[in-house]
Amino acid sequence: MSRLDMHINNLCSEIKKFYPQALIEVSKEPYEDEDANIEVMLPDGVLNIDFELKMAEKSVDLQRTEGYNILILTHNERLA
């Protein structure tokens, strides 16, 4: 397993700790300069700013310490 895959798996595990029912899709096809995108589809009616801020902080920390730009996109299933 590559270091990038390890970090993606760690982020997905962290997401599942918050929301076990969340649907997660991972893409390594860059949109711009991302190494990977993690799309998190939360159940209808669920919004959690603290969760989004924590995930953004983890993403920024990974970019700073490991050089990986992993974008975490969070939205409600209803919007999908």
C-alpha cells in the first residue's frame, strides 16, 4: 500500500468514526492539483460544521507534513 493510500484510508476511517452511515467515494483523478478527492455523502438532514472543520484541518496537516493534497468534499445525500 502506498503512503497516499494509507493516508486516504486513515481519513476514511476517521470519517466513519463520526458518521458510520456516511457514503464515501474516493477518486485519485485530479481535478486540479489534488492527489485525491474524498467525497462524503452524509445522511439527509445532517450538517456538522465541527466535523467539516476537523476534516479540513486534517487535510491541511497532511499537505503540510506529507505533501499530499487530499480534498474532502462533504455534502448531504439529498444534494447528490
